[in-house]
Amino acid sequence: QVQLAESGGGSVQAGGSLRLSCQASGLTAGGCMGWFRQAPGKEREGVATAYSYGGNRYYADSVKGRFTISRDNAKNMLYLQMTSLNSQDTAMYYCAARPGWLPGCALANARAYVNWGQGTQVTVSS
């Protein structure tokens, strides 16, 4: 059984940084993991995804150059380093995982992910 637990959210002023972490257990080798976010009244959207192997990372246009996703497969950890935060980044952030590969690790298709954490809130004040 896959379990995902996020941590690291909080409140920060615009221009600040946060690092989200996701502890995973029960994952099978060779799958995608990613960060998604959902703001009130909006659909869940992909932020960044990464496959188990190789260095391919995929980012939403809105976060390119500001956010960095990384994986530590040995520790079953997924991270999201967020810099230059702005009010548009305010949302609940979710860690997600799915077995196998899809193009772009399904950055634009949250429904392709089968395992989800409970989420961690990120609030950016201007």
C-alpha cells in the first residue's frame, strides 16, 4: 500500500522561499511522482513531475525557473524547492505517485495519478 506524507508548507511573504518534502512508502520501482496544487475555487493543477530514473523533470510554465523538483529514491523522498514565491502560488500542495511512465509524467493530468498525500498548505502574502 502506497502512502505519501507531505510536510514543509507554511506562510511566507512574497519573494520568499519554501521547501516541501514528501515521504513515500510502498512505492514500486519505475514510476512518476509529482507535486500538484489546488487553490480555492480552482481545479487541481500540475506543478512539477519527475520519473524514477533519469534526469527528466517537468514543470508548469508558471513555476519554471522558480521551482525545482527532486527525488531521493534511496530515501523514498520527493522535494519541491520553491523560490520567488508570489500570491498566485497560494494553494494546497499535494504529493502524488503513479506506477509506470507517461509523457511528461502526466504533468497536465492529475487523474493519471493514483496515490495522493493529504496535502500541505502554502500561503504567500504580498
